[in-house]
Amino acid sequence: MAKRKAVINESKCDGSPMCAARRMCPQKAITQKPDGGFIAKLLGGGTASVNVLSCTGCGICMQYCPHNAITMVKRH
């Protein structure tokens, strides 16, 4: 049975260190790669990514992303 998992569109993600989707994920499945400039590295921002093993597919992150960068897809 396929489960829904969050997927982040990196071109829409702004890399904010205050990422609401990362903060609201109950499984802490969203992390951020420090791929931005000095400020992003200093403050902990960067493009978000999802650990598909931790993601339960609840969709909370999708509701909190202000840039609509997160969608839910079925994965096996």
C-alpha cells in the first residue's frame, strides 16, 4: 500500500531559518541544508528537505508552508 509523503519543491523554498513547516512537523522529518549565504548558515536556514522514513504523511507541513513549496505524493 502506497503512503503519502511530503515533497519539497526546492525552487519555491525560500530557505528561511524560521521555516514554519520545519517547526510544525510533529515527526521532525523536515531539515534544512545550509546552502544559502552566510546569514542562512549562521541562522540555520537553507533549502528544506524531507526524511521520507520519518514522514508520516500527515500534511501539517503543507498547511504551514507560506510559499506552497510542499506537496504530498504517494510513495511505495
